[in-house]
Amino acid sequence: MSRSLDKILFELEQVAQGHSSGLASTIDPRARTLVAIIFLFGLLSISLNDIGRIAIWALPLIFLALLCRVNYLSLLSRSLIVLPFVALIGLFDILHEREVVATLLGIRITQGWIMALAIMLRAIISVQAILLLILSTGINPICRALQGLGLPSLFVLQLMMVYRFLIIMIRQLQELMRAADSRSAAKSHYPLSLWAHLVGELLLRAVGRAKVINQAMKARLWDGRVPIFNDKSCWRWRETIFMILSITGIALMRYINLK
Amino acid sequence: MHHSLEFKDLYYRYPNGQEALRGINLKITHGEHVALIGANGAGKSTLQLLTNGLLMPSSGEVIVGGVKLQPSTLRLIRQSVGLVFQDADNQLFMSTVEEDVAFGPRNLGLSEEEVSGRVIDALREVGAEHLLSKSPTQLSGGEKRRIAIATTLSMTPSILVMDEPTANLDPKSRRQLITLLRGFDHTLLLATHDMDLAAELCRRIVILSQGEIMADGSAEEIFLNKELLESCSLEQPYAYR
């Protein structure tokens, strides 16, 4: 457990700054963030009945992952984490839409099944798009980009601090786990009651930490209205061309029907 | 604003009614380096939080540079008193060192040009210019402590209040920090259990015990009084043994 927390911490710290190289990393984070948002809007606007057209939206992600030198398979495996949650949403469609639309090898496929699959596919592709943006750009540059795109500072600050706080809390959990491991007589599993204590302790520490961090902010005159980033990036022709090409591609995928 | 710090008949009670400070009377004058020593729970950290207005007195007065601490003077006082927390992780909450050091000056409403100047000056003062673009999560304990100090120096405070500055530092980082603090001409209030640090940096020592000042005197006077130190659960620094 402690080792997997180490891995999570390492990845979170890496992601904070963004670690990709490649052609796409030379594009301003604002352009990348904007394209990701447009991509998501385009994907989410496709009808759930059109599962084939939804699947096509994974192709540009594979291409972009290559350009950003991000391993698409790891992107895929990470995005599957959301599958159980969206499957629950899809379940309602399976129960509700029972009209048979096709028969495959004697199995009757209902409209509900098609829609449930479309929901899952769309969720996975959306998560992949967000992950690709985060992995190739980094949380901090994305926060700067969001502020540059007009998102109020307070929301950007919240986003950034949640991320920072997450790292601090995982460190706390790691300390708790190490303390428990050191006295566990090499047991590989803990009883549920111990987990309850650990979670409770973690919550108490989270409140304590939040209080002290808030004091540290107030000690430096924070009043909730801070221009948090000094954005030094500049918009060049490169970004404009990237935007035009990306939006054209998204529009083609959205409006052209190959049927 | 001059750089004195004064507590007049100060009392502080926690919300549960427990009395943390009882009748504190203390005046620290311009440029003085004072060590506040005492056992755990003596009230050192509470007293430090009161200097910056993060806690308000239950009764009595805190006067910073002749200005009494009250809600209307909070901004002025927080600008004058730089508070360095015990755990640097609590003090560093922004995504990069640069943003963290710039946090205070931006709250002062300075222009971006002035903010950049303050950031560079503060980092130069603590010898950490090369860490400018790093994330606080990537720093060592000693580096984090330096940056935590820089975050307050960038607000050009007249008084520095530090809580256990050498806690969890390795000997080399501790020595570097002591060298750094020696060079400061700020009024300095240092809460510490590190008797050797107190002996090296401060000429005046204040012992706090159960919320009250037990002794206030020169380092020689206090550190040579073994009986007094033992009665307050403290021990003599090596230099005085």
C-alpha cells in the first residue's frame, strides 16, 4: 500500500509541471486547453445512438498522444477507472430502453445496450482527452491557461490548491500507513475497524492542515481576491494555426457523416 | 513604523476555556534578537500567532511598532510582522517557488514589476535564486525552510517571528540557516526548543512556562541558571555546560 502511494505521489508531482516533450509541448497551454474544451463539447454533443461516430473520436487522441510522446495504452488503462461509475449510469438505459434494434448471433440487442455502451465509450474518451491534456501540459500550466482564458482567479486558486492539498494529504496517508505497517507484524491486510481509524485520523489531519495553511495565507494578507499568476506566455502564429487546424478537425468529425 | 513589539498584560483563552497565556508583559525593541523558549504547551506558538493577528487577545494588548493590534490595523500589522511557520509545508501552498514568494507582495497590491523585484531580492537573500521555477514538492527540507523565509521576506517585514526554524533540518541545513539568520538585521522573535540555536542567535532569552513568563534576561544569565532551566523542563546549551 505504502509503495503504491509512493507511485501515486511521484505521478502527481510529475503531473504538476507536465512532463511531455514533442511537438505539441511547444504550443501555448491556453491553446491546448481551449482545444480540449472544444473537443469535449463536440464529443458530448453527438447522439448516444451513434456509437460508431463516438468511437471515431478516439483516433485524434491516439495521434495527439503520439505527438506528445504520451503512452496511449497507459492513458487507456487510467481512463478505465471511471468505467464502473459510468456503467451504473448506463444501467438505467438498459433497464429503460428495451426496444430490440438488432440481433447478433441470436442475441437480441436492445436500444438500451447501445446507449449504455455509447455512454461508457464517450466517458472513456472524454477522460482520455482530459488526461492527455494534464499529462502533456501539467496542472500548473493548465491553471495559468484557465486564468488566461478568463476563469475567475478564485476558481483557479481552488483548483490549484485542491491539487496541492491532495499531495499533502497523500503524504499524510503515507505516514499513517507506514506507522500502521511498522507495527503490523507483516500482515498484508488490515481489519475494517483499523481502516475506519485511519480514515478518521486522516480527516482530522486534513482539517488541521487546512486550518494552518489558511493561517499562512492570511498572514500574508490573503483576502480571497488574489491575482494568483503572472502569465508570461504569449500567443503566436503557431497557436493560431494549431487552433484553426484543431477546430477544423473537430468540426469535420462532428458534422461529416461517412454513412 | 519602527520595529518594536510589545505585549501588555496579555491573556489568551482557547474556545474551550483553557488559558494559554496569562498576563504576558514583554517588550522587544528595534533590532533585538529574542529567543522564546519553553516546554511543549508553554504557549510559545500561541504568542507568535498573536503577533500577526492570526489570533486576537482575550484581553490585554499587542503593540507592533507603536500600532495596537485590532481589526482595523490588521493589514498594517501583518505587513510588518513576517511569520515563519514550523512546518514549511504549511507555508508553501502555491504551485511554484516563484508564485509562493510572490503571493504576499501581490496581496500588497504591488505592480508585477515590483513583485518580480521583491521575489528576486527575497530569494537572493536566502540564497535560493536557482529554485525560482521549482515546485515546492520537489524541494528538500532545508530548501523548503529557506523558501518559507523568503515568502515572508518578500513582504519586507520589519519583524520576523519564527517557530522552530531548525526543526527537522539536517546539520548542514541547520548551519546554513543559522548563518542566514545571523545576517538579518530584523527584529527577531524565535520560538525554539533548540537551546544551542537560541544561544548562538539571541542575546536575550525569555522562558515561557504554562502561559506565563518565568524568566527574561540575557543569554548568560538564563543559560547559566541550571536550576531554573530544569524547573521549566529545559536544559543548558552545550556552550554553557
